[in-house]
Amino acid sequence: MPQLQGLVQRVKVTSGTILAWAYIGPTPDNTTLLIVTQNSSDPIDIAARASMAEALSSAAASGKQVIATYPDGSSEIDFVQILLA
């Protein structure tokens, strides 16, 4: 699975099928758009995906870098890691 590391330059968090749009990259004009979707009725999956959207928002506000993992050929984030340093 590919990974993208960088700053969350811009993020939009909403409710609905797409929970978050995250523009991740080294600078505001050099980003990749990845999304967090919610298309499951499993409560654990719902909570995990909501947490990913919140983590992206928190990283954007605090200027922390993230590593976003997503499947080949997709822009849907499966896992988010916030880097501490």
C-alpha cells in the first residue's frame, strides 16, 4: 500500500459519505488530495474513520506531519499516523 508523508496543508471535515478531504504535501501549492470515506454501518469502522478525519484536522491545526496509507489506485485513506517530531 502506498504511503504519503507531509503536512496537511488544507483539510475539510464534513458529515456524510466523505468525512474529510485532505491536501497533503510539502507546500500549499504541492499537494495530493486524499479522502476519508464513510460507507460502512459497522460501529467500529465508523469510529475509526471519524478518528482519522479528526486526526487530519488536528495535524493541520498543529502543523504536524502525517503519514497517510491508502490502497493502490485509490485516494481513500485507510490509516493515518501523526508524526511527533
